[in-house]
Amino acid sequence: MNTIHVDVVSAEESIFSGEARFVALPGEAGELGIYPRHTPLITRIKAGSVRIEMADGSEEFVFVAGGILEVQPTGVTVLSDTAIRGKDLDDEKANEAKRLAEEAIKNAKTDLDLAKATSELAVMAAQIAALRKYRGKK
């Protein structure tokens, strides 16, 4: 069977390392799909779900808060400051962080405060969407 090696790495740890038949993730200009022997590519990715279709047909989900994707013909590397395994996503924590970001937007006193809060809200909304997608697949 034809597979490609996939590594998903956060600032703190390696989140996933293994062989896959297919990887899908949120590129800046839209959804990216990577198969074995893909053309080399380096691009930024948006916050969202990395879906890894394993060699045995099962799927692994990882939430990333944006980052960099490097694709080589034999390997895919996803680098993100924040990456969380789908099984480790916490609905309650994500909703609370979203609420706090919404509150920070309302209370922003400077453009910088507003930009930071808006960015955090976008990441939390993407994490909640990833969580729902992951829960729907289980």
C-alpha cells in the first residue's frame, strides 16, 4: 500500500507521527489534500482540523491553531504553536475561552487589543468546529 509519513508537531511536543494514505488540512486559500508522492510544497495553514487517514483506513484528527505545512514526496510535516489531539479537545474549555475572547473584544481599548481578541476568537471558533467534526466522526 502506498503511504506517506506524517508528523504533526506543536511547540511543546510531537502530537502525531506515523504513516498515512491521505492528509487533509486547512490551507490559507482553502482545504488542502495530500497524497503520497505529492509535489513539494511549503505554505501557511489556518486554524482547524488536520485529518489523517491511516494506512488501515481509520482516521486521526488533530486541531492546529495555524502554522506551517511542509510537503515532500515521502513526508508531510505540520508545525504549529498549538496542536491538540482530537480525543483531547475539551468542549467546556473551548467554549469558555471563546466567551472570554468575545468579552475581550467588547472591552478592547486599543486596535492592538481588538486584533489580539479577534484572533483568539477565530482560533477558538475553529477549535469548536474541529471538536464538533471530531465528535461527529466517532
